[in-house]
Amino acid sequence: MSLAKKLLHTRYRVNDLERTVKFYREVLGLEELRRHKSPRGSELAFLKAPASAELIEICFFPGSDSVQVQPDLTHLAFEVDSLEAFGQHLAKLGLKYSDGPTTSSSGTVFAFIDAPEGYEIELIQKSGAGAS
């Protein structure tokens, strides 16, 4: 018998589904695969990064309390080819990193941006990637 077999998706509840989905599509380049309403009335959007099998489920639950994201509670991490190029992409959108870029002892470089609800997004440039 196998227990948990594979990760299928991670769910983040938000206050504004449209604004959040737009952020993930336009800022991170994720693809929106589908939307539907759950039997409980949640509005759900499923997104995916191009090279990943796992999905991100963005959930708006009408009538629930407002989402209050606590600092440093959770984050999603995405690999990028170049944090320099990604920073230029952010600047064109009127955005900037909330922290970093920072180089680790292994040579990996990472930085953070904040999603609309306050969820933190980590961007990682692997050691040796994006070198000019």
C-alpha cells in the first residue's frame, strides 16, 4: 500500500480572485487551466507553471472572513533563469522585489515579491544560471 503518492495542488484563499489570478498570469507567467465553483460555493481557479506538474488552486469563498496573511507564514517558490531579467520584467509592470536578490553560500540567488493578498513569492536563480 502506498500512502501519499504525489502532490497535486496547493490552495491559497484570497479576497479578490480576479486580481490574484491576473498577478500570477502576468507577473509570473502561469497558465490558468480551469475555473469552477465547488459544491460549497467557493470560486476556484487552477494555475500551473510551464515546467511543473503541480497546480496552484486560488480560492475565493464568498461570505467568509477576509483573508489576513501572517508575515512569513507560507510562500511559493519558483525557479527563474535570471533574477536580473525578472527584475526588469517587474520594473516594466511597476513592481519591484520586496527582498533581495541575495546570493547564498552555494551561489544560488533568491529574491521575493509579494502577491496581492500578501502571500510571499520566492524566486530562485540556481547557481550558474543567468550569468552574463
